[in-house]
Amino acid sequence: MFEIGPGKVAAKTFFDVEFPKGHVGVKSFDAELVDEEGNSVPLYEAYLHHWFAIKYHAKDWNMLKIIPKNPLEGAIYIRNEGKCNSYILPAYWGLGGESRGTKSNIPDPYAVEQGNPSYVPIGYEEKWLLNLMVIDTRGTKHRKHCTECRCNRFNLPKNFYNVTLGIDGKPLSSNYKGGIFCCQDNLQCKLKKDFEAPARKLALRYKITWVEWNQQQIPVRFYILDSTDRVRTNGSQIIHDCQSEFTIPSNNGKKHSPPHIEKANIPIERGGYLIYGTSHMHTGVINATLYGQDGRTLYTSKPTYGDGNEPGNEKGYVVGMSGSYPKPGSIKIKDGEIVTVETRYKSGFLTGAMGHMYIYLADRLP
């Protein structure tokens, strides 16, 4: 649980969260934002920008009989099979405002294998963390712009651009107009004059379903692919350069402008049968499509926009992204195949847009 006030950003990481114990196969992982009483919180009050579940191996200090100053000393973070820059998009599960309406269940007999003791180094324990970003938009002057993390809508420190480092590790350019760096923890989105409301406590409520691991389960490998990934080579080395987010330029108010397209060609070193796929994108999305190297469509993920007031149907917000469950064996990505991630947004100035595609691949069929 965390506290947040009107216009504030909460960017938090919670370590050693509760997770199924033992050698298990995870079938689904769903989450939503709730208040102290467990009631669902609508996106127009507190916008769930994103949440991610990340695995790490922590030293077993009880086994080592040491009391460390920092219990995370020596921790090893375990990323998914996607090849983005080492610390970019490492999660195993995670979505955003579309969480309530996006399926995550994996069909039988497939599952994401976790807790296999043979994969955990001696002297370590397998643990999980949750990372989230929530923006409280109560009383904000420009609610939509706050959810986009548009920099000029926030009360940024005077030296913000001098001390803030971007994804490349260099000082953030003054041309950076919006995105996750303007939504750092405790920053304040500008409020309407004289607006007052109390801070409140919120929590990310999550539900995991799983089965005990056995020979009947078939493991799937999970990938996050990013439409900003600018793949290049250095000799025989493949280098992935994911930006995680991007800005859509203004269309100067033109009607019927073509959509904004981000496209990345990504080699999949180890292929497999496509079991499930979906995507994480923001308001303004039209769709996201994954293509095979021969141009065949592997799947398309489409948004559902809300048209009401209740949580899960908030008007104007993306409240779900469709998933794909192809007939087992009908879609296979070959080893080394170059797939194309294509994300489409409506034209018009938009900051902090994301185009992440999630795929689950299996080595074999039942």
C-alpha cells in the first residue's frame, strides 16, 4: 500500500512480494488498483500507467548466517526472453490502465515455469518484486496530459534537465517533452486553482493462478518485444536498442491524417509455437500487429475503449487489449526468424506512447 495525493505521481518498487511457493506453473497474473477498502479505483481518479512483476535471485542470508546492511546486496535480476537493453523491459508480467480488460490466462497444458530449484544458484532464493507507476489526476488542470507525463504540465525542479539522465545514461535533452522521466516518484502535476482533496492510500491488488509443476505441463517462454527497438549488428553481435517509449509529433490539427506507425524488425534467436500474444499500449492506440519474416500476420491486438464511469469501463480510456489464442501448432516462429512489430496510434501530439508486444512460445505441442 502507498499514499498519494491529488496530482502526485507514485513510482514505487515493492520487493519480496507474495508469490506461489515451490516448483509451479503460472497460468495467469492479473492486477488492478484498489483503495483501502478494496474497492476498484477508476482510471480518471488514479491512472495506472504501468505495473511490472520482475523475478530476482536474492542471497539467502539465513543460510550464509550474515546480517547485511542491504539485503539486496548481490541480487541477480532475471529478465524475460526479450532482448531489449539489459534493464529495459525485463518483466515477466505487467500491463497498465488496460489491465482489468486484458486476459492473461495461458491455455492448458501450457504454463510459465517458476521455482525450479535447479535454476537457482546455491546460496540464493527466488523472489519477486512489483514496480508500478500511478498518477493521481484528481483536480488536475489537464488530466489527459498528466496521464501522458507531459513535462510542461508538471511542477518540475528548476534544474530538472541538468540532473536527469535519459535511457542512454546522458543528461536528458530539453527536447524531451514527456514520458516516464517527467513522472518520477512524488512529482506534481499542476492542479486547478484552489483545488483541495486529501491524500489517500491505494494498493495494487493482484491475483495469480498456478498449478504444481509436473510432466503434463509444457513450459512457455515469455518475450516482451518493443516497437522502438532499433536492432543493429556489430560483426556477429546483435545489439538491441529499445527506447521503451516514444513521442508522436503534432499533425497540426489536420483531420484524417494517417496513423503514426512505429515498426521494429527483431530476430528471434530461439523460435517456437505461438501459444498466446497480447500488447501493452496507451490511449490513442489503433492496434498492434506482429508479422512473420515472410509477411504473414501472426496476430493483431486491438484496444477496447471505455464509454462509462465505472472502473473497467472509463470513458475515453483504453480499458483492454485483445489477446490471441491461435490453434495449437498453427503458428510457428522459426529459429532466427526476423519478426516485425508494428504499432499504430492515431495521429496528433502524444507523449510517452508505448508499443510493447507480449508473446509466449512453446518448444513442443501436447
